[in-house]
Amino acid sequence: MTLEPGEFDRLRSMHDRLDLQEVEDIYLPLSRLLSIYVDATQRLYYSQRQFLAIRDRKMPYIVGVAGSVAVGKSTTARVLQALLARWSPRPKV
């Protein structure tokens, strides 16, 4: 699973040094790890709620991206958003 060339171009901003190989080597495995972690966390949340007989809404999962000025935070967020939306089950990203 990766991004299509046209989709990749839309995710890049004007001065990004991002290339498709970087997406496949770094962002794809990171998005998969986040997807696994989110799934496990949500399963634990639902199990606890079921055990405690609590009816609750869905639990949001928030990912923060921090760093200095012009280091690629927005690019990272855009690429992760696009990749995370592809994992099963299809989350709202």
C-alpha cells in the first residue's frame, strides 16, 4: 500500500523535499504502527466499557506532531492522514 503519484503530488507543499521512497520507507511503516496501536487501544477501551456496563460514544484518538519551524510538521500530518485513512477498519482521519 502506498500513495499514487498524483495523490503524492497533492500532499507535497511548495518547498517539500519529500519523495515517494521516503513515504514508503518511513511514513508507511509509521502509519501501520499507529494503526495497530489505535486499534489495540480502542479494543481495550470497548472491553473496559463492556465490562463496566458503560454505554459511551466512540473514543477519539489524537496524534500530535511537534517540532521547530519549517521542519515538515504539516507535510508529516498530511502524509500520515492520507495513509492512516487507508488502513482497515477505515477510520475517520
